[in-house]
Amino acid sequence: MMTLIATVFERPWQLPMPGAATWLAMLGLAALSTALAYIVFFQVLRRSGSTNVMLVTLLIPVTAILLGYLVLGETVSLREIIGALHYRQRAAGDRRPRVQSRSWCCFDAESQPVNRPLR
């Protein structure tokens, strides 16, 4: 939808064709950034499991904020600090006790329903 709207307003057919440097930059962004990220993501998934992949996924926004502050000199607001602390809590794991299942439909040896909790 946005491609159609952008095509109507920007008229890309009237723009000059991009040079070799532009095409190489686009190829570099596609190959190095996106493809490498997928390779690393699936390697972490294969080696460490889904829990560690989730931890990596939760740390991406915090890393982006930190790099923006260190490299680009951006300011960090209180809301971003609170969000980072929330992600840290999620990454560290939930320390609350687990609630056991309250399911009650089991079957005995004769395939008759028995009302007792599943374990």
C-alpha cells in the first residue's frame, strides 16, 4: 500500500538511476546486516535453545539505546531507563512461584472420567 502511495508522490521513474556505490551499499546492508543477523539468530537457537534466543531478542532494544547514547550522543530519558530495567527483570527470569495447573478431567484405566487434578 505504501509503495503505491510513494510511487504516486515521488515518481521514481523521473529520478536518475543510482550509481554503483549506491547499489553496493544496498547489497552490503542486505547481505551483512540482515543475513548475518539471521545466521547468528539461528545459530544461537540451535546451540543454546529458545530461552537464550528470547533473552537475545529482549536485549536488542536496550543495546540500541545504549549504542545511541555512546556512539551518537543521544540523550536517554527516564522512560527508556525504566524500560531497560523491565527488560533486565524479564531476562533475569521471573522469581514468582509457579501456579500449578487446575485441569480436572482425567481418565482411569477403564476410560471413565475421574475428577482429580493433573500433575
